Amino acid sequence: MRILFFSLVIVMMGYGIAMPVLPFYIESMGGKGIHYGLLITSYGVMQLLFAPVWGSLSDRYGRKPILLIGMIGLGMAMLLLAVSTKLWMLYIAQLLSGGLSSAAIPAAQAYASDSTDEEERGGAMGKIGGAIGVGMVLGPGVGGLLASTSLATPFYIAAGFCVLTFFIILIWLPESLGKEHRCQATEIKFMQVKGLWQALRTPMKFGLIVVFVGIFGQTIFSSIFGLYAIERFNYGPEQVGAILMAMAVMYALAQGLLVGPMTKKFGERKTIQFALLGGAIGFGLILLANTLVTVLLAMGTFILLVALLKPSSLSYISKHTTMSKGKAMGIAESYMSLGRIIGPLWAGMLLDFNVFLPFISGALFFLVVFMVVMVKSRN
């Protein structure tokens, strides 16, 4: 587990390094907000399609081979981004990244499940999330600094991190799923739309809607913030990287320290209501911010509150599901993927009309959902 944790920190740091640079990369090739939205969306679509497939393949062939595919796939995508000179090359890189790198997280979670008993499993899953969080906190700041030499440099460094992680796993990580425990008859399925729709007729409907709302609203902000910072404030990669790094810290703090005590004291519904209203206010604060300090404060407030939605809604789903918890979490992940697909596309289209429109729409969206939840709670 320590080797797996270290590997995920490295690879997610590599992914995080590339994040603050991509908006500038797109702009240098003549791209606009819609292109950035489509690039992020294409990654989400490939994840939605292939994550269940890789999870099933890891049941059949073991966790380690699938982890290796995920690491080398992300490395190849980062290298292709580094050498890209046209927008179409960026799309190929994102599709490759979404399709292959989506093997890593399901395999890592399955590895943690194999390696722990039931009492330790929750902590192991938390460590997987912690490793991803640590990498995403460290990466953007480093990426912003590296971009001062060349916009391609962070992508080369990210590819190097992926190769390093590949060899760490190949040499030191033992296989967690013995051949005698593998499922040779595992059915390989892509996303099933019918199953997602039917899940809305179950008691966990409220949680599924909220988890989609949370990810959709969060990606409206995160997917186009780099381009917004360029257009409104003329920020460079260093400032965007610092802001994304601060965003990751606030996200980790909310999920690690706030959500547990809040749901315990107020329950999931009230925590969700508070987060929805806070998200609407946070979008408004981002629009009013006009200096680096006020931008950081506004962004921190927004992320701190919106980050409460995902764990609160997942907790609600786990308590109200009528199916196995694993299947319920898989369906919830699909709804989050839909948010990651639709949010960036929506934000990118609006950004091309007006730089403020994505945030205005986000504020209105959260406010409307908040009022609907309030009315439903009283009935």
C-alpha cells in the first residue's frame, strides 16, 4: 500500500503539473473557450466509457498490468501534448489520456480492496484519495513555475513522472490478486444508460442528482478558470498554477476536516443545502474579485463549500441504496463523469460569448437547485 500510495502521488503530481499550462497551450494554437471545454469533455467521455472496462479487466488479468497500462497511457498522452503544434493533436492526446489513464484509479482502488480486511478498507480508500490529493496539490504550483521556460516543459516533466511511476510499479509493487482469485468469466461492459436512468427511480435519487450538480458546478469553475484569468487579469502560468494549488488545498481541507463533523451534526440534507447556497454565493464572489488576493479568497470560499457536496451526497447514497454499495458507488461515479462532461462544455461555450457568463450561470444553477431542495425538504 505504501508503494501504491507513493506511485499515485507521483503520477497525479505529473498530471497536476500540466493543468495550469493547458489554457495557455490552447490559446497559443488559436483555440477559444469552446475548444478548452471540448478537450476537457473528451477526457471525461473516455473515462465514462472505459473506467468500468478497465475495472473488469483487472478482475480477469490482475491489478498490476492494468495499473501499468494506466501509467504508460498517461505518459504517452503527456508526451503527445508536449510535441503538439495543432489543436487536433491536443484532442488526440486527451482521448488517449482519458481512455488509457482511466485504468489507473479503478485498479488502484481494487488493489486497496484486495490488500486490506473490511475494518481497514475505508482507511485504505481514504489513502488512495489522499495520494491523489497530495499530487494534485503539489503539481499545479510546480507546473506554473516550469512554464516560465517553455509551455512544453511541464508536459515533458509530467511524462517523465509517469515513466518513473511505471518502473516503480513494475519492479516493486507485488500483484494483489492471485490467479486463483481471478474471474475468468467477467463480463466486460461499457456505460449502460438504461441503468443510470433506472437508478433515478430508487431512494438514492436525491444523492445522485446532487453528486451530478456538485461536479457540474465545480467543473464550470475549474475547466475555464485558466482562460478567464488570462482574459480578465492577464495572468500567466505562475499565477494560474498558484490559484489551482490553493484550490486543491481548500478542496482537501473541506473533504478531510469539514464534511465529517458537519454531516454528523446536521445530517446530509442540511449540509447539502448549505453547500448549494454557499456555491451560489461563491460564484458571485469570484465575479466581484479583482485582485490576486481577492481572487484567492473568493475561489477558496467557493471550493471550500462546493467540496462538501460530493462526500455528503455519496454518504446519502450509501445509506439509501437498495442495491450493493459497490454497484451504487459505480452508478454515482457515472453521474460524476456526466458532470465532468457537460460542465466544461457548457462553460467553454458561454466563455466565448462573455467572460462572466459561465460564473453567472453557475450561481443561478446552484441557487435554483438550492431552492428546489428547500421546497422538497419541507414537503
